[in-house]
Amino acid sequence: MSPQRSLPLPDGLVGNRVDQALARLFGLSRTAAARVVESGGVSVDGVVVDKAARLSAGVWLEVSLPDPELQTDVVTAAAVSGLEVLFADEHLVVVSKPVGVAAHPSPGWTGPTVIAGLAALGHQLARGGPAERQGIVHRLDVGTTGVMVVAKSELAYSALKRAFAQRTVRKCYHALVQGHPDPTSGTIDAPIDRHPRRDAIFAVVASGKPSITHYQTLEAFPALTLLEVTLETGRTHQIRVHMSALRHPCAGDLTYGADPVLAAKLCLSRQWLHARRLGFLHPATGESVGFEAEYPDDLAQALAIVRSEA
């Protein structure tokens, strides 16, 4: 176990079960959160509790999370070769993240990470935040590819975290979705939270966090549409959840209702979703900078199939 983390219970989690609160506080799946509680890793006002205990206002939590391996000593060649560095200086490094790579280590994940890949390439990352998330200021899903920025200096870490929190970072994705959204361009304003019945996924929930997604059509095909998507908020799985809620899931996204037959036809083993562009003010110079990542081979191949049949 890592050193204990002590914190007051946020007002928004009053009345939650301990495992549910832990999942929301630390970004864990409910299964992983339950394991932490069952191992005796959570105390409320100094008393060890079980996962079903309900939390009251004003209590103090002490939590011991599993200490994930940072994977800085041994990194597979595939993890390093698939991680393309688009830009680097003393303050930050911008990468094109490949599929199958997580941003950072976490309970239950033993695969390659961006942190490990950058360490293997000799980059020293900022040490702000939890030890397992050194330099990480935002994340992409394991199955989502594209542009990510990672902080190397403490100045960059603080400035970029603030920029993401204040929504001044320009985030543009491309998504190939099933069907044809109507209207062809629009805004989805629907709150998101963990799915009430299914672990590890999210859904539009009335009591969820405000979530805003803008989209516009780039290309329309007989059964699919290529969208450019920009985000005002950065909720977990936001684009996937919002497009699924419109009944236009990302092609290949079986978790959120995509057609498995179509996914097989396009040779897709994950969602067709790519972080195409990222723009922000450089934390040291104040200059407006922007970066773009090309489609990886699997997405380019699927799009080529769609275009050839259109």
C-alpha cells in the first residue's frame, strides 16, 4: 500500500457508499474501489469501514491505495516505438498516443503507459500530483489515440492543470459514428456520471456532472458520418457516451452500443475516435501553440474502406 492519503469528504459525496465515493475520488472502477475497502484500506474518522457504509457530512477519510508499478525500468519495445513525440522542450512534451497505451499506471492496469514510454525515451517529468501520475495533466482512453501533452516542469504542470480546469485548452477530435446525426452540426449538453447499473462505464444521468460536446459533419457516407468534435468539458468517455446517447455510437465501440457486424467489416477492434488536434498557451512563453496527430493505421484503414464503398 502507498502512504495514507487523508482528506475531508467533499459535500457532493455525502450519503454515498464508501466504495462509490472512493471510485469517484480517485478514478477507480467500483470493483477496484471495493477491493481497497475490503483490504482495510479506508478509515472514516479513524475507524476502518466496509464498502457498504454510508458517508456522513463532515467526516475525514484516510485511504491507502495500492502502489502501482511505475514501469520506468522495463518497457516493451512496442510501447516505446508506438509512442510518437511531436514536440518537446524543457517544460513539456507532446505525444501522439497509440492504441493500447494508458496515460499512467492505475490499479488493475498492467499494460504500457505514456509515463513509462517517455521515461524510456529519457524525459524527466514534473512530479506534481500523485506519484503514479507524474506530469499527467489530462488523459485519453486506452482505446483512444491522438494528441496528449505531458508536463516536464512544475511551472508547466500547474499552468496546464489550470488551463484544463478553466477550459481554455482547445481539444478537437475526429469520430466516425454510425448513422447521420440530425442536425448535421450541433451541441450536446447532457450530464454524465457512472452508469447506475454497469461497472466501469458511464452514461447520461440527470444528477451527473455538466458535460458539453460540439460536433460538425466533415463527411457523410451511406451508413456512417465522420465528425469533428470539440469539447467544452472533459468527462471520462464523454464523446463516446454523448454519441451513444444520440443513437450514433462511434463505429467499433461495442461498449457503447456499436454494431459488431459493422465493426468486423471495418476491421475495428476498438472505437473509431482520435484526438486530432490540441491547442493551448505555452506555459513558459505565453505563445499560442497547436499540435496535430495523423490517423493511426487501423483508423485510416477503416475510413478507406468506408470511402471506397461510398
